[in-house]
Amino acid sequence: MGEWDFDLEAFEAGLDDTLARGREAFQGQYAAEINALSGLSREEIDHITPDTTGLEIYDQLITVVKESSRVNLQQAQLKKEIMKLGEVGIQIAKKVPSLATLFE
């Protein structure tokens, strides 16, 4: 394979797996939270931290909530996973009322 060649079949299989996991996440117990997080604006994220760290943590938070939804993770464990993202992750999560209750 050349420098720019890649295994299209492997790519498509991986993509199919990712899409299936995404569907499962949106059917899980945190589907509403995923939608609410996805609806946050750039300004809301920048209000917490104006550098690109906020966007990176925001992306990680969405991934954590999606995967938690997909596997139906208990709320206590979801809280622990969000806490691993640090204060920025917690502050972003608190923008979603149902996630904010985890930190009360």
C-alpha cells in the first residue's frame, strides 16, 4: 500500500461499528442528556473556558455520556466518569439540568 492508501474494507467495518454504537447510545437511558449536551453552543462552552481545552473536554464528555447510555451505566458511575474529566468537564455537565443533579 502506498502512503495515501488505506484499507477501505476495514474503514467501512469500523464505521459501521461506530454508527451502531451511536444508535445504541441514543436509545439508552441518557439519550436526553446526549441531546442536551449536543445542543450547547460554543459560547456556553467558551464561558467556562475560552481556550480549546473546553472544546476537547466537551467532546470527551459527550463520548462519556454516549458510552454510559449505550451500556446503561448507573448514575453514580457516570458521575465518577465525568469527575475524571476534571472541573471543566463537571462545569459543562452542569449546563444540563439532569446531569447537574448528579453534583448536588
